[in-house]
Amino acid sequence: MIKLENVTKIYPDGTRAVNNLSLEINKGEICVLLGPSGCGKTTTMKMINRLIPITSGKIYINGEDNTKIDENELRRNIGYAIQQIGLFPHMTVEQNIMTVPVLKGWPENKRKKRAKELLELVGLDPAIYSNKYPAELSGGQMQRVGVARALGADPEILLMDEPFGAIDPITRGRLQDEFLKIQEEIKKTIVFVTHDLNEAMKMGDKIALLKDGRLVQYDTPANLLYKPKNDFVRNFVGADRALQGLRLLKVKEVMSTSPPVVKVNDDLAVAKKRIEEEKIPWLMVVDNENRFLGWINKPDLATCRQGEKVEKVVIPPTTTAFPETFLNEALSLMLSSAIGNLAIVDNKGRLKGVLTFDILREVIGKSYVGERSK
Amino acid sequence: MLQDTWLYINTHWDLIGKLSLQHLQIIAIGNGIGVVVGVTVGILISGQGRESIADIVLYLSEIMMTIPSMALFGLLMPILAGLALPSIGYLPAIIALVAYGLLPILRNTYTGLGEVDPAMIEAGRGMGMSNRQILFKVKLPLAVPVIMAGLRNAIVLNIGIAAIAVVIGAGGLGVPIFRGIRNFRPDLILTGAIFVSILAVAVDTLLGQVEKWITPKGVKIGREE
């Protein structure tokens, strides 16, 4: 889809910003350009849509040399979302999103329809937001509009220059999640520039790690973590490699699928017996349809009387997780839950398994790498 | 003296009205041309790599501002006469007003366009806008408030200068002022001065409204916050 061949950029002052870089980006993948500031990642990205002229080498878009395409035409066919959002303050949200469709001369009804679709796609109600101005939006909403605008004329390729950079961490996380969900649907070929390792790990199908204008390693996030090519990569991915690894696994890949369960209408005597058998201080409670209802704590059983039901001592869960949740998120959920274990349920609330600290400890210890199934 | 002035005003409404209109006419034409020339030149000198041209143009128009208006009128007469054009009346007055109004409009256009956030321009370029589209769709709308401020400056300045244009026979509210000076009639001088001031305040207020009206709504919201 996008192919960079021995790309070099030397600025007029002699700085060699990008040095003989070759890279191939597959259709429908997110390729993250990652590296410390001044590594040439933004320069590389901007050479793709020719905002920065290339010094030597070739860039092919769908097999076509990008210098052979009219530059404005080229840019209108490549979505572009930039660092400081770059929404036009004098245009409404709708007008901003319709920028490229207008440049391409789409008829008005088609443009408006597209703007509406895109607002819905990024989770903003067109009835409320179409006619608002950027100054009336929150940072997160502006970023969403920025993404919608980049998708304006439905380009196959998207260039994103730290699109979630200038935003608080919580909103950023949410926008990243939403964007990944959108990407599952739209399957664009995306070049994503960031200096944030966490963001790269989360967003990238592949990560191109750059240093001083050279490509150091181009690989999947897992390989970057566990098969670093050299010390630079090892240091860059850092000492918290084990924690980073959690980000690459989903709960369903490591959870225990046969948790100790009792039914809500069982006698407490049954629960007591289970606890003794399993030699653990807790049980999970489900109803007849296997829907998760809560936990039983061993100390609570001590005071119960004969004939009482499980119902009496069940502690409702503060939080649960889905099998598709990533382990890093599961870990923070566990830290905030009283029991310390995490019940894994499907979207109908049926119990699928349990995640315990013991399991996580084992995962981190082994630094186990599963196939990344994002 | 104030009584005399009041008496004069009260008995000469017709004349004052006529002179005010004349004054406004010169201003409107002079600054109308000034806006077109100033904004156009401002755009032309604001392109990338034209900084040195911009410096020269701005410097020249600054020098223009320092020429006393009396001297400029005096200089224009022989030049226009040499070109076989009317050397007194409206023409030299309007030329002088264009010249004096140029700097504020020119400078503000140049500054306004230059101050547009580079991120906006890059966003436009990155989405495939041509230079012309970036100018008309992005830069100019965003520079409107700054350009308008320059225009208001120019007009208020020129309302004063137009009062002097009476020396070359252009009429306007300078007429009672100069007549008063020649005949030692403070009431006439005051009448002229008062109406020049009223005109300046009124026109400036009006332009303030025009500015509000043509500033893009999104830009206004952004500024209020």
C-alpha cells in the first residue's frame, strides 16, 4: 500500500533528518512511527503526502511514485490529522469535516450526508454538533472532529501526527480505544506518529522505531518488546517491559476457566465444603443461568447458621471484565476491587472465568508472549 | 464663544450637513481605494520568501506617513499639473488619503496574515488546498479582525487629514475651520472641529459594528473565551 524505498531527507542546513529509510506498510494496518524527538518520524510522515519534499529515494502509494501525482490531488486522497488538531476556528464542525469533499467538488447533499455519517462514527450527535464552532468544543470533542475531518473524503490512507497528543491521559485512552474500534470497521492504512511508547504499543499493528533518521527496528509490538534488535531498542522499550507485556495479552488468553462456583440458592454448607476442598478463601456465586452475582468471603461463613442460603453472604462485585479486555486494564481493575480477583463475564453477564493475582504473577514471571490477536 | 458657536451651528445646519457629506465622500472614496490597494499589497508581500520586499514596502509607507499633509498636498499639485490632471479639488485629496491610509491597512493585513497559526496553514495544505485556497479559505477569514482594526485606524486618521484637504479646494469640514482661522472667528473653527470629531466617533462606531458583522462567528466565540 505504502512503500518507502531508500528515503533520505537532507534539510538545506545540512541536517540529515531521514537517512536511507525503507519501509513497507500493508493495507489496513496501523504503522506507528516511534522514536525520540528529532528522530525523523514526522519528517518521514510528511514526505508521504509531500508536505516535505524528498531529497532522494522513492515513496510509492499503491505502486505509484508519489512525486508523479499532483501534490494537491495526492493530499486530497490521503487523510491528514495533525498534532494541534488544526481545526479551522472560523468554520463549523460540519464545514471542517467537509473541507476535503468541498475541495474535491462533491455535491452538497453528498457532503452533508458524509459529514453526518462521520460525526456518528466518531460518537458525536450530528444534531447537536454540526453547527457548533471548534471554540465551543472540549479538547476530546475537537480530537474526534479532527479524526472525522481526516476521514472526510473516505481516503484509503490516513496520516496521523500525534493526533491524541494535546489531551489529558484519561480522555486520550478513551479516544485511542474508540479509534481502534473505528479502525476495525473502516480498515484504513494508517501511518501514526508518536513519541509515546504506550500509545505505540496500543495502536500499532507494526511499530517502526527510528533513531537519528534511521530505522532501527520494524516489527510487531510483541517482537519489539521481547526480541529487541539491539540495546537502543531494549532501552527504549524500557525496564517496565513486563508491564508493557500485559498490554499485549487479553484476559481470555490467561484466565482460569474453571473458577470455584456455587449457586445462589445453594445451602451455605455447600459453600463451606467447596472452600475447604479448594483451599482458597473465596468462592464465586452464580444464578441458574450461570450469571455472575458476586463473591463469598471465607470469614463471612464462620457466623452463619444451619439452613441459610448462599444469598445471605454474597458480596456484589464492584467491577467485572470481558474476555477481550487487555491484561493491563484488567490489572488496574483488580487493584481497585476489594476482593483483588476479577470476574470475567460475557456481555450477557454469564461467568466465563476468573483472573487472580497468582495468574498475573505467573504471566509476568514467564514474560509469556502469546500471538497478538488485536 | 460657545454661545457664538451654538448660534452659528443652529443657523447653518444646511451648510454643515453639506460639508459633512462632502467630507464623508472624500473619506469613503479615499479609504475605499486604500482598502483595495492596502489589502492587495498586504497579501502580495506576505508570501513566503518575500520578507525583504515586505520590509521595503512597509518602510516606504512609513516614510509616507511622516510627510506633513500640507507638504504632500503642495507636492501633489505640481505633479498632477505636470500629468495634465486636475491639481486641485477631489483628486489630490483622494490621492493623499489613499497614501495616508495605506500604512495602517497594509501593515495590519501583513501582520494579520502573518499571525495565522502555522498549524492552520499546514492543516489546509495537508488536506490538499492550493495556495489560493489557503489564502481565501483560511488566512483571510482569520485575519479579518486585524485587518479591520487597521482600516478603522486609517479612517479615523484620514477624517482629520481630510479637514486639511480644504487648502486644495476639496471642501469638507475643513472649510469652516480655515475660514475661521483667516477671519479670526473661533466659532467657525469650533464648529468645524466639533463636527470632525463627531464624524470620527460615528464612523468608528459604525465600523466597529461592521467588524462584528464580518468577523467569522467561530473566531468571535474563540476570542470571547
